[in-house]
Amino acid sequence: MKKELDYFRIGNTYGGNQDWFPDFMMKIGGCAALTACDSCICLDLYKGTTLYPFDIQHLTQKDYIRFGMLMKPYLRPRWSGIDTLEIYMEGFGQFLTDHGCTAIGMRPLYGNRSAAEAESALKGQIDKGLPVPCLLLKHKKRSFKDYEWHWFLLTGYEVLQHACMVKAVTYGGREWLDLGELWDTGFQRRGGLVVYSDHSFS
């Protein structure tokens, strides 16, 4: 079984890209803010919200950068990183409130929960048409080095015989990852998933 969310392109780029930003802190530490930006664009395009302040039907790199800078105060890059689910939920929650969106809720699914629980939550979200923010901290496998201390979106899943693969979107690209391997970081301190909720989307 395979299911992928519709996403968006900006030019030839799949979603937004942190490397576009001339702002130094956004370029090196804006991943949480841009995860929220991409979430907003997806919600506007496919769920009918109105969170993106520019032309949603004509997405441009220039407007995306402007949007990222509007999100920056809510999910301010910092040297320690936005390293907990709570910081993301508080910041993005304030953005939603300030922009008159009270329908969207969030709950954490911490990385110390089982991989089976993560898989179930992820499938439930994708089946509802909702992207899933993911925070990865340190990981024992070098194959996940590019995702360490990083926020990104999960936008699809494929159930294979011995694994559940998930579609990770970041830096203007996408890649399929083994959820079990992604979840088993090998460290006690872990990130996890943010689960969006909205009764009107059910």
C-alpha cells in the first residue's frame, strides 16, 4: 500500500528551500520555520485555510522568502536549535492564533514512543491529507546525517513486506526513508512527530 500527499512546486523546486535565504540564521537554522511555512501552503492548497499571505496560485521564490521571514519571529532560529516538539507547537500555534486560524490543533508524539505508534499516527495523518512535521536530533546511522538536528515534513508512506517507508521533504527535495530506522536513533534524547488535528478536515 502506498499513499502520497499532493504537494507544491516553486519553479522546479519541490517545496521550499532553506538555502534560498540571504538571512544567515534562516539559512543555517530556519528548518522549523520553513516546515511551518510548507505546512501552511499545503493546508491552503488542499484544506482551504488562508495562511499564506501571497498568491497561493502563483508561488514564487521571492514570496516564499518573504513568508519565511514573517514566520521567523514565531520559530526563531537559535544556536541550540528548535530542539523540542513544544517549541515548534508553541511558535506555530501563536502564528495560527495571530492569523485568525483557531481550527488547527497540534499534539506531540515523542520519539520515545514505539515505532508502531509512530507508524499508526503517520498513516492516520496522511490518510486525512495532512503533512506530518518531524524532528530528528542525533542518529547513530551516518545515512541520516543530513537529517540530524533538523525539522522536515513527512508526506507519504508505503507499506512493504518488512518495512514502512516514509516520504521526507526538505531542502527542495524528497526522499524515501525507512521509518523504523528513522525512529530508532540510538540515543536516549529524541525528537518525534507533531500531529495536526482539525475536526473540519476529518
